[in-house]
Amino acid sequence: MAFLFKSEAARGAIWARAFAEKAPDIAFRQWPDIGDPQEVRYLTAWIPPDDLTATFPNLELIFSVGAGIDQFDLSKIPTDLPVLRMVEPGLIACMVDYVLLGVLALHRDLPAYVAQQRRGEWQPHPVLPASRRRVGLLGLGTLGRSVAERLRLHGFIVSGWSRSPRQLPGIACHAGAAELPAFLAQTDILVCLLPLTKETHGILDRDLFAKLPRGATLLNAGRGGHLVAADLIAALDEDRLGAAILDVTDPEPLSPDHPLWRHPKILITPHVASTTQAETSVEVVLDNLRRHRQGLPLIGLVDRQKGY
Ligand code: NDP
Ligand code: OXD
């Protein structure tokens, strides 16, 4: 019985040690050394290899190395093969750090000060306490919920939007398309932590921006495909939006001449908001293998109907 790891070698070395210690009955193999493909029961990858089931006929579980699953072509994976996305504490903690950093930067006008510094301009802007700033989270899942709690503890007024109704202490929760306009109307800083699906592709567009209060700001840590870049640039140029922080873009990386790069109201980071942490993630994977053997519910099981 073998577990095949197709991702960064450094992370793989840490997983290999944890497997040797905690699951010595499972042979840990690192791509491209797949060994006998018939023995591979479990596979983890950012993007699975082509001809998945023809090459590995005895696969029982497939893990995404990340929280997102949009990079998988689910139509090529048999429906009876469970697909798991990464739900692990290290990745959650890093995302909480990043969103707090970005929300504070938007709250305290950092994009404007960076642009002003480039122009040699000393121009203070009014300071508002966090208790008067309304932060709205698109997505109240594994990441959105932890981020919401951290922002609330920091003193922001926090609300969120999800597909199904949620109840979270101290967070105003909205759900479904019908409640999106009311959620947007009371959001000063909008944070996107949605999965990329057919429903959410291009959601950050002109219509959505028009429903935000004038001067609202945006932090996109979901996927580049959520954003219509031309609509963002138009909204910033018309002062409909005040600033944006983008951790994700479409494509990644952007071409050198892409207008997002040099827009004075945009800060870009290269898809680093969070990443799967080797030490904590392998524990979740080992736990899922135990659960699978014992017939218990799996953590991070992807719902193919919903696409996330
Ligand atoms: P989850 O699946 O746990 O949560 C997704 C949330 O989005 C849920 O609240 C879900 O609603 C909501 N949602 C999905 N579709 C819709 C819709 N059509 N309308 C309204 N709400 C919707 O995902 P995670 O929190 O773990 O991760 C979210 C995303 O963050 C990932 O898919 C990935 O794209 C991105 N990510 C980015 C990283 C980066 O470095 N930039 C790192 C890691 C992840 P409901 O609660 O009702 O299901
Ligand atoms: C993820 C990511 O989905 O790193 O985990 O974007």
C-alpha cells in the first residue's frame, strides 16, 4: 500500500518523516518515483497527473495539497473517488495573519501612503477607529470563519456572506444571492475568501462594486478568477472604490505590462496569503487516512455538486 506525494520536495521530506514514524505500513513515495502504480492507494497533488485512474487503478483517496480545488478537473476524476481539500490549522493561521495585515492596511490607507511616498507627498488622511470600520467577508467557510473571529476580536464591525445560512457570535451573517446587496451596502472593506466555482467566477465585477458604499476597498485572497480586472480598474479610476489589495490574479503571474501591476491604488502580493504548512498538514492527512480505514467522516471532503 503506497501514498504518492506530488508537490514540493521540501514539504515531501517532512511528510515522509511523519509517515515513517506514524504510518510505517504505508510506503511514502515522492513524484516522479511512483514505484508500482498498482500499489498507490492515496495521492496528494496540486494538480493530479493525467490519466489518473488508468495509471493508478487502485486509488482510494485523492488529496489537494491546497485549500482550493478549482485547479482540479473534477470531470476527469471518477465520482466514487473521494476528493479532499486541505483543511489544516497552519494554513488557517497564515490566512488569518494575511487578512488582518491587509484589512489593517486598507483601514489605515496604506495603499494611498505608498503612492504618496512615490510622489514625495506628505498628506495625512483622517484616522478612524476599527470600531467604526465595517469589514465584510465573502465566504464564511474554514478560512472565512477564522478570519471573521480575528477581525472581530481586533474591534472591527464584521459581517459575512455564504451560500447557506450561518450563525456566528458577533458576526452579522448573510446568505444567498438575495442577501448579497444588503451585505454589500454595509461593507467598507470587502474581503473575498470564496472558492472559485461556476457561480463565483467573475463575482467581483462592476455590478458588485456599484452596490458597495462609495470609496469602499477590496482585498481579494480567493482566486484571480473572482475578479474582473477591467471593472476594478474602472471603479478605482472613478473613485467608486478607494483601493485594492490583490493576492491572487488571473493569470498568475500577470504579464509584465498588465495594468494591475502599476495602478497607484493597488497593492499586489504573489499568491502568498497562505500556504499549506508541512508539519500541521501531514497530521490532518494521517488523520484522514485513519478515518478512511475506520469508515469515519473525512475532513475536507469536496462536494462535487457545489464544486468546493
Ligand atoms: P470553504 O469551502 O471552507 O468555504 C467556502 C465559503 O464560500 C463557504 O462559506 C461557502 O458557503 C461560500 N460559498 C461558496 N460558494 C458560494 C456562493 N455561490 N455563494 C455564496 N457563498 C458561497 O473554503 P476555505 O475557507 O477553506 O477556502 C476558501 C478559498 O480560499 C479557497 O477555495 C481558495 O480559493 C482560497 N485560498 C486562497 C489562498 C491564498 O493563498 N490566496 C490560500 C488558501 C485558500 P457555505 O458556508 O454555505 O458552504
Ligand atoms: C490554496 C492556495 O488553495 O494556496 O491552498 O491557494
